[in-house]
Amino acid sequence: MSETDTSKHVRKTRTGTVVSTKMNKTIVVAVERRIAHELYGKIIRLSKKYYVHDETNNAREGDTVRIQETRPLSKLKSWRLLDIIQRSEEAEAEAVAETQPSTSV
């Protein structure tokens, strides 16, 4: 390689849905892709699960998130959470319920 080549490795990003938040600082994100069958042309949905590092435990099940490739953080984790694109309806309702004071008699 020449010394003038200073391009850095561009890290991969994916967008998917959180399917599990049961671990501490780790979420499981399902990334779905659609391809056409080689012979028949039918559109097929394929999905892959990624273990993602979520430092602040902000993501909830059903959220749409963007993840980025990173160095290996554990045996299965090589991705980190960039941002939450869209909250799930259940997570929004849960957040609203937490902010309102309970009025039990």
C-alpha cells in the first residue's frame, strides 16, 4: 500500500428490530432482508439475529434501531447500538405510565 492511501475501513451499519432485551447491556436485533429467488423470482424474507452492545440499556423490545459493526466485545457481540430510530408502541406507553404519578386510593 502506498503512504498516500489514508482511507479508513468503513464500518457496516444495519437497521433492524429488537427481539430480546433480557441480558444486561446486550440486545438481540433481527435484521430482515428481502431477496428474489434465483430460479422462480419469488421475493423471500431472510432474517439474521445480531447480538448488540447497548451500554445504557435504552432499547426495548419492538424498537427499530440502527447498529454498527465494531471490534469483538465478547464471544457473540461484534455490533453496537448507534441510535433508536423508532420506539415501539408498547415502549412508549410504558414510558408514559412511568412519568405519570399513580393515584391509588
